[in-house]
Amino acid sequence: MKKFNLIALICLMFAGIASKAQTMELKNIEKIITEFSKAGDENNAEKLATYLDDNYRIVMNRLFGSTGVIVMQKAAYLEKIKSKEYVGDNRVLTIENIVINGPTANAKVIFKGSKMTFISLIELIQDTDGNWKLISDTPIVK
């Protein structure tokens, strides 16, 4: 019986440690998404770039009346921010769901602005230093 209690205690300790680590990662991801949103609202392309992986892309499926899929790479997106073609807004951010799968994660996020509301599926990756970065954004306009 003592052996069983010891095993149960060890299992509970590991579960607690894993749960705390998961909670920290969720907070880190929420922070990155929040900062990404804020930088976009401010039209701050330089700051925005720090939250994006070099392979970042926006996948727009039938967005703004198009009938196909348009993929915009990081450089093109940042240029549209710099040129103010994509004008900032004061959006309310709602993170509905985050799923972590090892060094990758995804989140369903709502960006509600005065001009438009976007519902996005955002993919993130964690680099070898433990930093989360956005790698993909698939928005729809509500």
C-alpha cells in the first residue's frame, strides 16, 4: 500500500508540473497574440515584424469578394502596414481558444474593430529559445 501511495504522489507531482508549464505557455501565447494585435492597430510594422516568423503568411480564402485563395507573405504584409494600405484600428481582441501541440499551437481569435471584424485562425510555432511567433493567419470577415 505504501508503494502505491508513493507512485500516486509522484504521478500527481508530475501532473502538477505539466499543468503549470501548460498554463505558462498559454499565457505566453496570449501575450504574443495581444502584442501582435496592438502593433497592427498602431500600424507599427517594425514591432509587428518581431512577432512574425520569417515564413509567416496570411491565407485569404474568398476574402473581400475574391473567388479564390490569396497567400500573402510576411514582406508583402509588412509593406502594406508601412504604406498604411492596411490602416490601423482600435480593435477589441478576444482569444476564444488556444490549442498547444508540442512546439506548435493554434488559436481562434476575434479582432473586432470600428471598421471590420475579423475571425482568424492563427498558427504559432515555438523556436529553440522557447519564443512563440506567428507563422500563419487565416482570417474571415464577419
